[in-house]
Amino acid sequence: GQQLNQSPQSMFIQEGEDVSMNCTSSSIFNTWLWYKQDPGEGPVLLIALYKAGELTSNGRLTAQFGITRKDSFLNISASIPSDVGIYFCAGQLPGNTPLVFGKGTRLSVIA
Amino acid sequence: NAGVMQNPRHLVRRRGQEARLRCSPMKGHSHVYWYRQLPEEGLKFMVYLQKENIIDESGMPKERFSAEFPKEGPSILRIQQVVRGDSAAYFCASSPQRMLETQYFGPGTRLLVL
């Protein structure tokens, strides 16, 4: 099936640092979504992107839909301990198709 | 307004038994999606249902797995004759209409097959 390559797999950062993670694919996507999953919980939507080149912010989070429609990145500025968790990208291929998820980036924040 | 409810949160089964996972969508939501998450993996789509109808089951294994969303009551994901490879977290999401960003996820059911 379709795959999203998400990187890095894991990150250990100091509190206050900025974080960047991305997703790439060989296929064109119509929609990119970024989720955060806390341990023992379901994913929570952070940001949704619908147009190539779109740049959207949600507090300290910023995400962009790549111009080629084959990639997206998520930035977190001034990280805090509660940013710890797994961040997933998800995309929808053209047509009424189900979401495809990346494998996640595991973020650890050291106070 | 309660969120998506899933029960049980944890389920242990022996090989060959049946597993029934329940999902109560958010109030007013008539679209339900089931996903499976293996350890260290992302979520994989299994099935999409509207009330009383299966809309897309392209991610469901052909055997042993079935899903329903009756007119009354929760959506059920049923796994017959479970095997160890079925051990995973199963997530349900619901939405008021088929718009991806409005999918709200439940806390998941963690199935362990011994």
C-alpha cells in the first residue's frame, strides 16, 4: 500500500528548543494532517492542510503542505515538557480514499 | 459532550477465542472508522461505516474480521479465532460527516492474544 516516510523516528531535545519533523511520499496527496498521540490515548488532530504551499499555525506549531504535494513538515517552537509524545503525519490520496499514516516521530523533551 | 468511547480499554484473549471491540461515537456522529496500530507503527485504516452500512472495508483482512454499526447501539469490531498477530491497539474514530479533519479518535482498545 501507499507509504509515508516520516522522519526522524525519534528526537531528544532540551526544553526551549525548536523541533522540526517531516513526511515525504512518492505519491501526490490532496490533504495532509498532523496528529499527536499521548501514551495510552488516541491521536488528536493538531493541524490540517488542504492546498499546496499552505502554511498554517496553531500556537507554537507550524505546518506546511509542500509545493509538490508529496511532502509536509511540522515545526514546534520553544518546546515544553508537555510536547512529549508521538507525532504522526497522515495524508489522503486523490479521491475518497482512507487516511494513510506515517510511522510517527517520538519526541522526548528534557527539562 | 462526551468524546468517542471505546471499551474495553484492554482485552486479553487466548488463541482461538473471539474478541469484540465496541465504539460509541460522539453524539450526533453517524460516521465511524476503525484503525489498527501495531507497536512502533502508525495507524492503518481498516473499515469505514455509516449507520447500518459498510462504506469502505478495503483495509479489513478478508477472514476472521467483521464490523457493524447498527441503527441503535455502538459499532462493533469482531475478530474471530484470534491469533497472536492480532495483538495491537484498535482505534475507533467518528465524524459528523465524511470530512477527514473532523475525525475524533477514541482512546483505543489494546488487544493482547496469548
